[in-house]
Amino acid sequence: QVQLVESGGGLVQAGESLRLSCVASASISNFPLMGWYRQHPGKERELVAEITNIGNTNYADSVKGRFTISRDNAKKTVYLQMNSLKLEDTAVYYCSSRRWDRTFIAWGQGTQVTVAS
């Protein structure tokens, strides 16, 4: 069972940047889809960004142009570069891995991102 561990969350001011990292306990080369989700208090978890094992990406409309997802298979790591952060980006961010049929393989424990005005 692969484990995913996120890091890089914290408290920042609106307009600033953060980079989240997700390190896997096993190779991610065979994981077709690696992604970042977030959950606002009282709401369902939502997709932020996802990347395939050949580098194709997909972003939520709310983060397009501000966030960039990338993966380094050799380091077993997925990154989320978040620029121009907004108050509404405040959430717990989770790393995930999925199969091509969209079923989930694993979730991380989450990392809190708080954007203050």
C-alpha cells in the first residue's frame, strides 16, 4: 500500500506563493494520475490539479494561470506551485493517486493552506 505525505502548507498573505510537495513511499512511475485536491470547511473535496504519467495536466478553472502541477518520478514526488494566492484558496490540500479508470489508489493526510488578507 503506497503512502503519500504532503508538506509545504502554511500561512501566507494574499498574493504570495507556496509550493506543496507530495512524496510517495513507492515509485509513482506506474501511477497514471497524480493530483491535488482541496477541501474547504463544510464542503466536499474538489479537484485542484492533476497530472498524467506523461505530463498532461488538468486544472480547476479557479486556479488556472495561478497554480502549476508537476511530477518528478525519480524523486517519487508531485508538486503544486501556487502563485497569487487568494483568500478563497484557504483549505486543506490533499495529494492523491488514481488509476486510469479514475479509482483512487491512495490519499495523503493533507496539509493546511491559509491565506490571510
